[in-house]
Amino acid sequence: MKAVPPLVLVAGLALAAPTINASGAGEKSYTPHSVTAPDDVTLSVQEWGNSEGQTILFIHGFSQAHMNWEQQVEDPELAKEFRMITFDLRGHGMSDKPEEAGYYRDSKRWAGDVAAIIENLDLVDPVLVASSMGGRVVGDYVAYYGEAGIGGLMFVGAILMDDAARWFGPATKHLVPMTSADLGTAIDATKHFIDSFFVNAPSEDEVRTLIAYNMMTPRHVRKALLGREADYERHWRELTVPVLLFHGVEDQVIELGMSESAAELIEHAQTSYIDGIGHLPFLEVPERFNTKLAEFVRKVGED
């Protein structure tokens, strides 16, 4: 019998297995997608859960990756009920990382990324769940495409106001050192930044994983993202879709006043402020977060 060349065998396996085993142990399967943005940047996108369920599109923050949302996409109850989409922002994780700063400073490009994912994956009225800098990405999308293509918005310790620095917490002092040309300095600043996320620290393994994917965002991307102009408040005032502002009261990155100020602009917004919790409640108190998320998405589906 003629032997099958190794490369042919590998290709055959790839075609036969549309899902990816992220951990090698069988418990983290998703359907991968490569979505091309309008400016030809390729985005790494993952699809989880019930393909027939209401859709949730998760958007992570500065120097993070889609793995921020593991506690949501791996929750069996959420996976049973909802179609969940994660992706790595441009310049982050496994998405493309072009060198030119304009790829990260132009709001229209960020808006185009979200629009491309919605269009390419045929997402119907998705609920956008945005953490930290992800709030800016949602603002970019709404500014250019409006709210007609989305079902609702859930902001989690998100950057929402035009003069955002007013509500930057003490942990943001690490952002500039994270752009250092000295690798040791950048790593140390990244570690301190991650430490500031939590009131109740996650496991050592989880922290190591956070550091690993934070360091996948290269220096030129981090530098380009700092100081990007914002123009969102006028769009928030015009929103009619359901909105939930979720914020950890002890957030050291984005202070609670950010969400409180946004709530004054978005008069119909629901608020959920959680005592004793920091910047990433979806990692710090995932059960509580997931319950609130599911309640909100179901309510959006009923409206």
C-alpha cells in the first residue's frame, strides 16, 4: 500500500475537523474563523456554543485577547443557550499586527472590524459585550454604522466618555512603561497592570496565562493605542437599544465614575455596580457575571 505523504495527511485532517481543540485536552472546542477587515487586516475569530441561540459578541480590552472570555464561553449553561463569538482585536492575540500606527489610531478601522465580523458570520441583532477599551471599539462602530445591526450593549468597566482620562484609575500608570523598548521593563509593567485587575487574585496558572497573551500585543501596537481621540458621548445620547453598565466598584483601571457618567447620558441604561470587585468581573466573579449576562441577553431577545 502506498504511504500517504505526511503533509497530505495533515491537510486531510484539517478539512475533516472544523473545530479547534484549544488546550489539547478536549474541553475547549470552538469553530475558528478568519475575517478580513475592510483594510485587509485579518482577524482571528472564534465561535462557541449554540449556533441557533441568541448571539453575543464579546470585545476585549487593551493588550488582552479573546481568552479573557473563557469563563463565559466555557460555561455549559451559557453554551447551551447562546451563540457566542469572541475575537482578538487587531494588533492583539492571533490577529494581524500591521506596523503602521494608522491601523490603530483611525476609529473607522475599528468600526469596520466589528462590522466585518457581524456581516461575515451573519450575526443577527447580537448583544455586544465590551470590556475596558472594548467600549471605545463599540463607540467607533456606533459612530459609523449606527445601532440598527445590534440588539443591545453591555459595557464592563468600559471606556465610554470623551474625556476618558478623568476616570483613569491608578493602575493606568503602568500603560506607558508597557510600551518600553526595554523588554524587562515592559514585562514588569504588564505584570503590575495585571495584578491591579483583581481584588481577589485568580490562580497562579491563570495569571501566567494572562501575562502570556498580554505580551502578544507588541510594543508598536501598545504605543499607537495610547492617547487615541474619542468622540462618543453624542452617540450614546441617541441610543435606543437596551444598555447594561456593569462595573466593579474597586476597579483600579477605569473608575466607577466612568459608568456613572455614562448612565447620565444613556437615560434608559440599567446599571449593576458590584462591591469588592475589580476591573475584570467576568474573570473574578464569573458565576455572578454570567447570571447577569444571561438575564440581560434574554431580556433583549424579548423586547
